[in-house]
Amino acid sequence: MQRKNYSANLNNTPKKKVNILMVDDHPENLLALEAVLISPNYNLVSANSGKEALKCMLKQDFAVILLDVQMPGLNGFETAQLIKAREKTRYIPIIFITAISQDIEHVHQGYSVGAIDYIFKPFHPETLKQKIEQFVKIHRNHEENIIQSDRERTFELNEVNKKLDVAKINLRRSEALAKVIGETLIDTIVTLDDQGYILSVNPAVTNMFGYQAEDLVGKHVIMLFLNTKDDNEMDASASILSTLKLATGKLVESVALRKDESHFHADIQIGETTIEDQQIFVCTIRDVTERKQIDEIKKQKFNNLENIVKERTLELLNANEKLQNEIEERNKIADHLYRSQERFRTIFESSPCLMAIYSLDDGTFIEVNSSWLNFTGYNHDDFKNQKINFENLIDESTGKPVNIWQTMRNKKVTYNTKNEEIRDGLLSTEIIDIHSEPCTLLVITDITESTYLQKEMYRLDRLNLIGEMAAGIAHEIRNPMTTVHGFLQLSRHNSDNLSEEIIDLMLEELNRANSIITEFLNLAKNKVSVKVKQNLNTVIEALSPLIQAEALRSSKHIILDLGNCPDLFIDQKEIRQLILNIALNGLDAMSSGGKLMIKTYQNEQTVVLEIKDQGRGMGPEVLEKLGTPFFTTKEKGTGLGLAICYSIAERHHAEIDIATGNEGTTFSIQFKQDQR
């Protein structure tokens, strides 16, 4: 037969309500306790005096008692003594609740009469509720253990009675019945001779020990028990056999040993009989590991209950000390927070940058620093609870108001002061949360003075450049003028000396001076360009015969590679001059037989014009000065051709890139589409 699982039966049994007794002579206190402890698992019983409480205990069993100390008639201490004097109620936990005295003598008196805890009013509801839950849990576990033990004993007694009845009725079939019992019983049954050698075992030995029956028959019973002493095998066998014989008719505890060397606690019961003058022992071995574990759990729970009482006492003694430490810690935190705020305030106010915190919810400034007020000319009253208009904070690159909802770094802006002065600054913003309110931190570095200095430096650089250019123009124009002046002086007294060659030379020099002045005027940045939307390839094709003729004069070749390009807004005359200047420079840089390629193509949003020659390239010292007015590597060059090209490119918002090397030089002019 299989042993019944009482634990499962107990777990499946619906839990009944637990009785809790509340004793207090004030009804309002009972109502307060009931409000805290009300639960579908509790049956709350109220008593207004000690006598009424004792009457309730005669009618019902309680898991825990909440007892007021100060009551008329029987006080709490006297009632507790009477409860503890009765055998049935002496183990019920009692918790004293009082608001009268917190002296240690009263607490000791409460524990001396059997209280498990001592609570002072006003009590913490959650703490009281948790304490009651723990005592109720202990009570339920205790009841379940008692019920389980009773059922086990009842079951075992019933089994024994059934076996006795079966033995009386089936005495003649005892051998067959013994075999059935041996095969179905979960306990191991071993028969031994008087020397301790095993004669037979029932099948339960396999589950309990891991042996088969044939593994044990003829072997000494010492195989099944753990030798806890340092005896040799013969001494151990004799000792175990002696113990078994002495335990005949008794129930003894031992430690059994399995085949895999593991061991377990076992109850051993020995029976003795004589068959044909041979003494036979019958040994029943029962695994009691589960029972041992339950006993250990019970013992541990009891010890835990004692420890809980001690821990609660220590908690009460340490509560005040912890509270004092917490107060000191909070004071330290408050001091640290105050110092942090002071440091932030000092940094915020002392910053040379304009700093402000702006609320994104209501559109007002939360705080501005002194630099902000000093630079803008406003005061705190101007910002207090006022909606701020950011139309005057302009992004210099777009000309539109900045978006303060975006994070930005060193955005160049202009802002207006109270006196309508426009100043320059670098704006940085950061989105932050202040007490769950979205805000923007604005930091402006005022660069008005540095911007003014940069403009002044640029103006001085231009004046310096103009001076240099004036010196160059004077030098270049003076040469042809000197020639004309000299011939005119020679011919003052003798007009017959003005030959046709001299007149041609003077005219040539005057034309050269006029050319220099014309090219110089082409450098002017304020020159008006007449731009019309047209195709760059059309301009190149119209100009190509002139370039081709110039190339053929020096046995050189022109290659056109014109791709599909969109129309551009360009000044045809200026673009013709740009192409012609660069192309002629490329032809001059090549030796006979060289090839000059003019190529156009579209690259994303730009149209690219490339002019590539096969000359020797340019060194770094030449490349560095390229485009400087009056700088030239030609004998009769004016040094204004490339300077004019750069000026034309600037007026067309184009960029000129130069790549040079031993295989030649490539000028790349990049025009932006839809750029007027």
C-alpha cells in the first residue's frame, strides 16, 4: 500500500478564519484596531474588560490577543496571568497595547506575565498589521502540524489494526500474505541469521538502498548501516549485530547507507523468531528523513519565534538612535544642498557670458545673470513674469529668429539691447528640466568688440592692398609713359625724328597703359555684372574658334568635352574673359604639341568647368601668390589676368580650385545652380 500524502490534503483544505481577540475598555480603541486588522481571513472578537476576555476564551480558540494594560477591574497584567495559568491558553501570544506608561519597569512587567510584545500608543498601523500576520502564520502552521501528526498517527493505527485483523483471519495463508506485504510495503524488511548475514530482503530495498535482492543475500547486514566509529570491519560487524540484538522488540534510530554511499536517517524495528532451532531476526527499516526535516523545521520555527522577540526588543532600543542618526544625516544633506546652490549661484552670476534660464511652458525667463542685464540694459523687473519676444534674436546665417527649442552650439546671432543697439554674439542652448518643467539654458558670448576689430582689420588690409596695387599700377603705367615722354622730348626740337616706327611704338605703349587701366577696373568688386540665364556650353562653343586659332599658331591642340549642364545665371562677357584668360595661360604653359582640354559636367547641385593643360605645373612658391594683382611669370604679362578671373568668380558666387603637378595644371571652376 502507498502512504497517503497528508501535506497535499492539508494544502487543499480551505483555510478557515483565524480568531483574534482585542481587549480594551474604550470602544473607540476597539474600532481603531478593527479598522487596521479587518481582513476576510480574520475573525475579530472584541472584549471590553478582562472578565469578558476570559469568557470569550472559554468559548473560542484565538491565534493572538491584543490586550490593553489599563482597564477597570482586572487590568491587562492580571488578565494575562490568568490566561497563562490555563493549560489550554497558556501558549497564545499576547501583545500589550498601552498609552499610559513607557517605563522600562512596565515593559519588564508585561514580559514577565507572558507577553510576546509591548506596543505604545499611538501605534504604527502597518507595523501592527505585519506583526499580527506573522503570529497568525505561526498559529496556522502550528495547527496544520498538529492536524497532520494526528492524521498520521490515526492512519498508522488503522493500518496496524487492519494488519492484525488480516493476520487473524488469514493465519493459514501467512506465508503468501507476508510475501504480498513484503512486496508492497515501502519499508525495507531484512531477515538475518544469528551472525548477521542477510537471508532475504523485500523489493522495497531497491528504492530505499539501490541494491537488488541478489546483491545482498549472503552479505553481512553491515553493508546497510553507516559506521560512525573508526573500527575495523570485524569490530564494526560485531558492534552493529550486538546493537540489533539488543534492540529486539524496540524502535531505534540509526543511519542507513545506500549503494551510492549516501546515507539517511532510519527507524529500525527488530523482531526475533526461531525456525527449526535456528534463531532468525527480522529487521524493518523505515526512511524517516522527511520526519526529521519536519522536526527540524518545528525546532527552527520555535527558535525563530524566540529570536523575533529578541529582535523586536533590540529594534525598539535602537529606534531612537537610528532616528537621531537620520536627523543628523538629513541636516548634512541640507547643508550640502545649500552649499551647492550657493556655488551654482556664484558661478551663474560671475560668468562673463550672458546666461539665462527660459521656461518653455509659459514663455518667461526664470532667471538671468548680471552679465545679461549689463549687456542688454534691462533690469530684473523687465523680465519678471513677462512674455519674451525672440524676434530680436536673429540667426546671422539665415536672417531669421533662432529656434530656442533646439540645442545649438556657438551659433552666430545678433540681439537688440533695451536702447535698440544691435550687438553680435555666439549663442549656445541646452534643453534642461527644472522640477519637471522643460526649460532652455541660453548662453551668449558677446563678440561685438571682436567683430568690430575684425571688420577694422579687414578694412586696413584692403587699404594696404590698395596701396600695393597703386604702387604696382604706377610702376606698370610709368614704363610706357616714360617711353612716350622720351620720344616726345627728342622730337621737341626736331620733328623730323618722328619716324613711323617711333610713332607706332608710342601708340603701342599708350595702348599698353590703357589695357592695364582697363584690366585694373575689371578687378573692382562693385562692378555690375549683367547676368542672364543661359547655357555655359554655348559660351564655350562660341569662344572655341578663337582659342583654337591661338593654339594652331603654336602647334597645339584644343579638346572640348562638354557634358549636359543646366542653364546658369551668368554674365557672358565676363565668363568669356575668364575662360579666355585661363585657356591662354594654359597654352603659354605648354610646349609644341601639347593638348588643352576644356570640360564641363554637372556634380550634384553644381556645374563644373575644368580647363586642363599639359604644362610643367607650378611650384608651391608660385601657387601661393597665384591671383595676386601684378604677380606674373611671363615676360610681358601684367599680372592682372588671374586676379580678374578670381574677381569674376566671386561676382558669380563660384569657387576656383587648382590642382597642379608634373603632368599639368587643372583649373576647376564650380558654379552653383539657381545662384543669381
